[in-house]
Amino acid sequence: MTAEILPTVSGTVRSWGDNQGGILLYPPGKYTFTRGIPAPFFPFGGRIVGTKVMINCEVRDLEQFLDNVQMRMNGEGNPLHGLQFSWKVESATVTQDPTGRKGATVTLTYDADTNPIFHKMFDQGDKKASAKLRLTYTIIGDELTIKYSIKNDGQTDIPNYTNIHPWINTDGKPVKVSLPTATKRIIYKNHVRVGDEPATGQYDFKTPKKIDVAYEEVFEVEGDANHKATSTLILPDGTEIQTTQDVRQFKYVKVWINPDLKVASLQPLSDNIGSFTKTKEPTCDIIRPDKDQDREWEVKMKIIRPKPEMLRLEAGELPSRYPNLDVISPELVPWASENVLFYFEAVRDRIPEREYELYGRTKESVADLIGRLVSGKEAGVDEFERTANVFEPYRYGSDESSITCNRLLAAMFILQGEHKPGDMSIARYVNECLIRSGDIKQNSQP
């Protein structure tokens, strides 16, 4: 997994993905505050109606003190989502989880006390506002953890309604959404909550539902015994983006899908949209002055790629589907091309370095050879055999690694065998690997 973070552009995660590509929507070669995964919004996480907000029981007009900020108005209210900051990098370190998996952690900080707009919003006469913000991104394996904290070290209360707003690229295609713990649909008018109703019927997302139109709804969710709730966005290629939130910190999830923008988002919300625009004290979280206490929020996002399914043949089908075990079935060629790299990535780090060195290979040279096979090029006989020998000793067990090694070797030999259609030994080896992996069942002797 890799990620690119832009500290000075609102602490935005510009890209996040694996060797199969990134999942975030962000314009290449540009810098913007409204794509990728921006830092949690502060102090309000969504649109507001007009420009007036309620802060500490006092109406403030943002337009009067948002210097050089264009507050564009449209039918959906003001699109401004909180204030935009330039964060500082406090540290960037290698880390690991309790199981020993290594990853990377980047910590950003922002001192709101240096922001004149912040003071205009929260100062109360001689009482000065001050807050220290901290944002930590950690990537380990297929998971991105976002930790966010605010310390109010000033003299005034700070209302805060925040959310996490990932922009997931859909290519404009339909997606599926699963909200297994959603209990209520929140009803809004002009971005102010006016009621709720049970999340039933068309609003029941306990099983994934396909959405192929513009969609925007907010749901209240319940947590498990550990107060966690997980929502899932399923992309057109089957990739799942799981978002897990602590309902004590984030009680709501906003489902936002815009096919025109080619984006979808499941957004954890800490409070009601519009909680800043009420005519009384906001319902959102009030962070009281306490220089020794941090208010914290945490969200975990996980990428789950679909696992390639082998062609599975039940006992008794082999003779009809494979009339000649000395020939590679043509239907396995596209499977090999699509999945060979996936299988290599699954086992590359499980093979000891000494095995690569024994046959004069490296992980990079193996990846290069596989890339050539996928592009339709034939590998040299010696180079191919030395590569295959790296994995050959590890295909005779019954564990997942052995099964994957058999599939990897089968895929490699299928692609190499395309250039040697009369070589029966290649076909027999492929079938032996697929029988060992359990993807075809042997009911006759080759």
C-alpha cells in the first residue's frame, strides 16, 4: 500500500492504493481541497445555509470575517466545509502493528491560535480562543487509520462538528452500499434536521444495494460490543472500501454518490448536518477549555480486493471439459493473464530470499518476467525455468501458500505455453498444478 499526503493542502491524502491502483478521485497535476481524503473538517463538517452560524449562543456571519474566501452560494447552501489549513509535519516514521506487520505513520499538527479567522469566530471579548489540532495517518497492510484530536487550551468553548470526507473514484459507474448497523434515516430541510424515520424499505442497507443515480442521505448507526460500526462501499470491479467508526465519536454516516463527478463517499459524521445553523446553542460537540485533555476521533478505512476465482470443475466434468489432458484449455488463457500477478504478489514475500538468490533471481526480475508474459511476450527458456524453480519446492503442501504457488505456476506455464502449443509436458504440468490446487478434480489418469 502507498499513499501521498499534502500537508499544506489541508492535510489531504491525495492518493491511496495498492499495486492494482489507487481508489481516490484527485485531479492529476493539480492541487485542490475538495478531492482525495481531506483532513477532518474543523469546526463544521458540512454545508451551511447562507453564511450565518450559531457559535456559543451568538449568531456570527462568516462572510464578515472570512478574509479572501469566496463563499459561493447555490441551491444547496454554502459549499464551505469548515476552514482550510496548512498543516505542519511533526514526524514521519516506520511503525508496526501487534502482529509485527510494518507500515508508516505521518503526524501533522496545526496551531489554530495562529489563525485570525479562528479568533474572529471563537474569541469572546477579552477571552481568547486557542486550539491545538493533531492528525495522524497510519498505513499498515491494506488499512488506513485516521486519528484526529483537538486540545482546547484557550479560554472559550469551541463547538465542533467534524466528518471524514473521502472521494472514492467510481468512473461514473453504479456502486453498491452496505450499512449493516443503520437504524434511522435522518430527515433534513435546508440542511437542518427536522426529524427521522426507521431505516427500512428503500433505506434498509443491511444487505448491499446498488445505487446508479445521484444519492445523498444520512443514517444513524449503532455500534457492536466495542462501539464499532462498519459501512462498505463496493466499486464496479468488486473492490470493497470498508469504513469503521466508533459510534461514540461518529454517530452518523452520510451516503453521498454523484455519478456526474464520478465519486462516491461514505462519510462518518460526528453530529447532525446543520448543527451550527440552529437558533440556539449548537447540538454538536462542545470542546471545553482543558489544556491537559485531548478530544479524539478515529476512523479506519480498508481496501479489500476481489479474490480471483479459479475455474472450478466438479467431479465427473473433467473429461467433457478437458477431453485431452495434454492440451491447455483455451478458456484458462485469459484467467492466467488477469491473475498471474495477483498470485505472485500473494506469495512473493513468503518465499525466502535465498530461493531467489539460488536461481539468480530477485523479486523485481520475477515481476518483470511476469509482466512480459502478460503482455504476450515469450520468456527465454533458461530465464523462465530458473524463475519457476524459485516456487517449485513450495507447491507440495496443503496450506494457502502452496495452493497459491500451484496457481501461480499454472498461470505462468499457461502464458509461456501459448508460444509452444505442441508441448504436451507444459499442458500436463499445468493440469497437475490445478489438480494440486483443488481447482480441477482428477477423475482419470493423464
